[in-house]
Amino acid sequence: MIFHFNDLKVTNNLTYNLTSDSIPWFINTIFCKEKKLCYLCKDNNEIDFIQKNVKILNPNINIIKFPLWDFPLFNDISPSVSNQKTRINALTRLVNFKNEDCLLLISLSALIVKIPPISEFKKNYMYVDKNNQNSSISNIKNFIINKDYKRVDTVREKFEYSIRGGIVDIFPSNLNLPVRLDYFGEHLDTIRVFDPINQLSKKLINSFYLFSASEISLKKESIESFRVNYRKYDSDIDKTFYETISNGQKIPGTENFLPFFFEKLDSILDLITDQKIIFNETNIDFFSSYFDELKKNYEKSKYIDYNIFNQITFDKNEILKQLEKKKIIRISNFTNY
């Protein structure tokens, strides 16, 4: 057991035995030395546990979370809005803001499921500044329409927008509150943060980043790729997905067809380049069980007809081999008494 974390010198060939309660202390100590660090959490619940407790120790720490989709894969369900925005924020920041110091918390199970090509997230955001000519109302409209924001009468939820003359309301995936853009012609006059409940302005700001609203943008190219791949299968298969997505709309379960939208998929591990990774060896059995259970669910689902399991997942042994090539700090759990 390590009693004095501040004097800790990490050695790669050692495994550090820790209680669950001491892991946040260990993570924070390593982060203060390294400034860039990744911890592989057992699941989405541990992501929240680690974030909460590390924030107590280090309130100003910059944390990026990448959870597993919070719906059972190979079912006609889609991830929650909260889950989607957390994943999009992580992918956009990891691809475009590589130099920022951060603690990256990744659900171990999320390593199994592939992500869209990294190239899809390059410049997949817009910097909105009232002094920037690129922030014209035409450019804003083009971005939010092409990045899967949903038009509504009144903006109250993430990924929504409304346009009333020269006023554009948007609730970006990466902000805690929506923003109201007031235009005079093409010129952006003011940016106000507002309350989504009472719609009243809270404060003026000069700029903000606007991220995409979806991991899978239904662009002309991706829709066509989906159609080509879908048509490879028997005509007896349910055509609901084909018809709906062909019309540029998503329905629950669209994420299961991730491989159909792109020529190739990538791994979240491809985005971990500078960070050391803390890996809890106690979680290997859970990781292996999750993969086996996922495969069983796939074999019992209608999605087996689309032959997508190996296209959307990495083999568990392949992931462990990839981890071996990274800078790993190994820990394991023993019980609190």
C-alpha cells in the first residue's frame, strides 16, 4: 500500500495495490506530475465516481469523459442526449485541442466499440466570435443544419436551435446553457447566454465554441455509403432503417449501423498519444465478460442478419495487445477493511 502519494515515483514494471477509495488520490497525484493522464474506468458509473472525487481534491482539474454508449448495443434504442453530448465533446476536444492538459476518463468497455473515422472530427466545430466575419448568420445556419441540430420553436434541450428573423437560438452540445445570437443583417451584434426555462438572458459573452450534435452526421456521402452497404443484404430484412436514413433522418438504433456510414472505423485508443494510461488489472475479468455478453446479445438480435459485429467491435484480445504498446501504469484493488 502507498501511504505518501506526494513522494510517489511511478515505475512501469510495478503494480500498485490500492483500495477503491484511494484511487482518486493516486490519479490526482500522477496527474499533478504528468499534466496529461488517462484512467480506464470499469464502467460509466466509475467515470462519475472518479470525476466527483478527483474534483474534490483538485477543483480546477480539466476532465474529459468518454463513456460507453448508455444503451444496450444491438437493440432499437439510441443513447441519451447527455451521453451523446459527453462523447461528442470528448472526440472533438481530443482531435482538435491535443495540447490541452487534461485527465481523460474512458470506460473500459468503450474500447471495444469502434468510433467514426478520426478525420470526421477534424475541424468539426465552429468558433463563434462577434468580431469574426466567419460568424455570419449564413455560416451559422449552414453549420447547425449540417451538424444534425434539430429545429424547434423554442430551444430548451441540447442539440436544438430556432431561427426568428435575425435571432438564432442554439443549445450547443458543449455548453451548459443555450446561447442567443442577435444579427443585424449578416453581422453578429450580440451573444447572450439565456435560461432555457424562462428564456430570459443571463449574461453577455463575446465568443464560444459550437460543436457538432452527432457522432454520425447524415451528410450526402454518409447516407449514400449507408444505402450501398444496406443493399448488400436480403430484401426480406426490415426496410425501416433504410427508408428513414435515406430521407436524412435518424431513428432509435441507428448507431448499430455505424460501420455502414464509413469506409473504415477507428479506435478511441488512437487518440491517446501523449498520455500515460492508468489501467486497473482488477477490471480485466469484467472487460472480458462484457465482450462475451455483447456477442451473445448480438447473436440473439435481428442485427446478426447484417453481419456487423466484427465491423463495429474490436476483439478483446486485440485491445489488450494495443494497450501493451501504450505507456501503462498498472494498479489493482484490494478491499477496504
